[in-house]
Amino acid sequence: MNSIERINATLNFEKPDRVPVFPQIFGLAGVMAGVPVDAYVRDGHLLAECQIKAIKKYGYDAVFSVMDTSVEAEAVGGILEYKKDMYPTMKTYAIQDKDMIDHLVLPDPNVAGRMPEMLKAVKRLRREVGDEHLVVGCVMGPLTIASQLMGMETALYLAIDEPGVFIKLLDFCTEIAIKFGLAQIQAGAHLPMIFDPAASPAVVPPQFFREIELPQLQKLCRIFDEAGSLANWLHIAGPTASILPFYPEIGVDIANFDYYVSPQQAVALLPDLCLDGNIKSISFIEDGPEEIAVKSAELLDLFENRGGFILSSGCEISPLSCPENIAAMVNAAKERG
């Protein structure tokens, strides 16, 4: 089986030749190729080149056109600060006053900010790997875009004080994600991962998620599905046990679960959904290959009879991580067969 066939079998709870492996390698792909993170996140061709080198070296199942959490916000007008070897940080929010929300203009992914660079990366990755490996794009979830546009605290106060205005902002953020995600699918991404860290129960209560964010994510998933996305992958890290039961209603096909949620919990909450996770991201910095191999084997044992599982980290594998640990996780799956 190639990676796409392996992933399709896994999504359908059929038995693949081996469990798919998705090391969530973003900036680390640059570091391993000798490219500073700040250069990696600004150059689509460079990003794609680093991703291709990494997958050729380690032989896992997906390449990622992922930069950082501020791509959409920068395209709307946020000003970022770029420091060498680091992900950018927000220097000036695009929305300085809630009255600006009525005058926001939807960014064009072909020209706005770094969006075109991500599309370049998608095109090159699909050209290079075709349908042998999964090409994953990325959009931020609506709540995450809103938090990047005006700051998390300001956004949440707006939601409490003026819910109608906040919903208007969230609708705008959803349209950004739709337009950007569709552009990625058109450019060749098999799927755009929906990355929504601000929607974690560590940040907002589950009731807020259900009432406010769920309808927006539902719309995103429906439109991506209609556009031919291979699957809807929702990536929310942290203690997500309280919101995982909402995922089928949203239209999620692949549910990321972090180390806060045990595999047994995830299976109980989502018995019919493909799960990916959940090795602690910091383990790839602090632990050695032997420990990563043991943790990988434990997960493979737990899911051996159930199926519907992608071996992965619970969140991004940091650029500070040990490359040998990537090999240990991938080899654990390959040796199991």
C-alpha cells in the first residue's frame, strides 16, 4: 500500500498493511535541513523542499504545508515580528477597535500576506509526491483566527459583552478559513487540516465551544467535504475530552487527541471515528529514541484490534526536538507491519 491507500483503509476501519504515521513536523523540517524557522515560514518553495527531504529520509505518510498560527491574521492586516530561528509573534493586531469589524475585507489567498507562499508549497508538494503520500494543508479555526486578529482576551470579552458583534467577527473568520482552505484544495492539498488551538477547553468552556464554535466548524467541514477534501481533520490540542463527543456532529473524520486524553478515553468518546495521537510533544525533546519507541508500541498495542488509528504526536513536534526520535516513532509502526 502507498500512504493514501493506507490512510483510506484506516479511515474506513479496514486493515492497512501497517498503521499510518504522521509525525507533526513543521518548523522542525526546516531545522533538520539547516533552514532557520523564520525563513521556513516565509518561503513556500523552501518549506516544500524541507518537507520533501524529511519524508524521503524518514518514510512516514504525510507532508505538511503548515507555517504558523498567524498566516490568516497577517493577511488581514496584522503586523508580525520575525526573529531568527523562531516562529513569528503578533506585534500589532489587525483589529484595534471593534468598530473596525464592519470594515474588514476578506483576504485573497493568491495575493494576501504569506497565503500565496503556502499555496506554492502545496503545489510543489503535490507535484513531488502525487498520490503516494498525503499532502496536508492548514487553516486556522475561526476562533483561533479571531484571537489572532484582536487578541484572545479582547475577543472573549467581546463575546461576553457584545455577542452579536462577536458572531459577526466569527462569521468573517469562517469565511477566511473557507476561502483559504478551498484555495489549498484547488492547489493540490488532499485535505486542509483545521487547526484550532483557541477552541481548546483549556481556553474556552465546552458550552462556549458547542454554542459558538461548533456551527462554524460544521460549516467548514461541510464545504471542504463538498470540495473533495479526502477527510476533515480537526486538530485541537489540550484537555479535549469534554468536546470530543461533538466531533461527529461537526463532520470530523480524523480527530486529533493530545496526551491529556488517554487512548481509552478517546475510544470510548469516539468509537467510530479515526483517531490520531497522542505522544506528548515535549517527549520528542526530553526523551530518547528507546522511550519514544516504547510509547509508540504501547499505542499500537492498544489500537491493534480496533483499527481506525494514526500514530502521531498530540501536537506539533517542536523544532527543538531530536530527529532520532522521529525515526523511532516511524520505525515502531513499520516494524509492527
